[in-house]
Amino acid sequence: MIFKDKDGLPVDITGDGGDSAMRAGILGVFSSYFQEPPMENKQVLYEVRFQGKGIGLLIRHPTDVPWKNTKNFSRDQLIPLISIMPKYVAKRVFWAHAKRLFFCQNTERDYVGSKKYPWPHSFINDKGKKETRLFDWADTLFPHHVGHIALCTDSPWLYPLFLLGVPLLALAIIFNSRKIGNEQNQLICMVTVAGPFWIWLYKKCNPMWAYQTRIYWDARNEWEYADMIIEGMK
């Protein structure tokens, strides 16, 4: 089922809001979940609940700790959520990422102060064990990700960025993992925004997509997400 917190935002079966932004994106793309409020209220919903402090900054969940941290908002949250953001918010997000050379916001692991570094370093992971990384930094937005955001801004003068990302989008679709249970949410949102041809290509190249989606969401006891995605992709 679709689990929600007291404010009506999507959470997982335990009430955790770490993937709320991703879930909100899926619901917005494939259901009428965010179509219920009048337009002005819908924009306020997006603006206030998933925006952090600072123009163009997003958050996973507005109140959950550590998910209200603007420095742990990752690419897997960004791609679905930006798909449903009002155009003026999407523009802010685009330029905020451009200023960071198209790196995402997740310069911390989860909690405030758990910084990542793009050089060899050690840290205590969430299991209490020491871990060493040679390189660890915010998620990179590649040309097809940038092109996706450009489409979401609804700014024709940014559309050439989508064209620049077309080769990588095609490769991402063609070489998409067939592993059972592999997350398809980001790529599904990208092809849905890009249009019917890309949906067709995605389904043609990966006949396993619906089964992967079903396994992914059923494992979380949230089979309604799989139902709406599979129905919407028809």
C-alpha cells in the first residue's frame, strides 16, 4: 500500500521519509496524488515541503531526521522529484546544480557533519564499522540527467542540453541492468518526461522492466507503486 505520514507525504512501511522525494516524484508522474489540490496550493506544497533553505536546494523530507538535511539529497531523489516540480522551481534547481558544476547536493552521507571527501579518507559507517574510501563525493549529473532537468524547466532555450544527453540516454536504456529487483525509478521517470519514443525504446530494450519494477516495490510491501507505474507505462 501507499504509506503516508501525518502530513500526507509518502514514506516507507516503517514511516521513514528517506525516500519521500523519490516516492512523491513517482506518485506525481503516475497518479493523481498531487493533482488533487488547486494549482496554487499544489505549487505551495512542492515549494514548501521539498525545498530546503536556499534557492534551488531540495530535501528528502521536510521534518524527518536526518532526511531534512539539504546535504544528503542525492540523484535518485532528484530525478523523480524534478519531474513533477513547478517549472519555476525546476529552473532554480537547474541553476543551483549548474553553479556546482552539475554535482548533486549530497556532500554528506546522511547526518549533518558526516562529510564526504574526494580523496582517500576513513569514516565510521552506519553500522558502526570503520570504512575507507579512495574517493567519495556528491553524485555526478551526466549529460542525460542534465537534459532531463532541462526538459522539466520547460525552457526552450535549454532544450539543446537534452539533445546533448541523447546519446547517453540511449546507452543507459540499451545497457540497463536486467538484474531482478534492480531499481528502475530514475530511468522510468526520464523516459516518461522525454516522450513516447523513449518509453517505447526503454520497453523494447528491456523486456524485464515490468517484472523488475514489480519485484522492487513488492519487496517493500508497496505494490501499488508498481501497479501505477506499469499501468502508466502502457
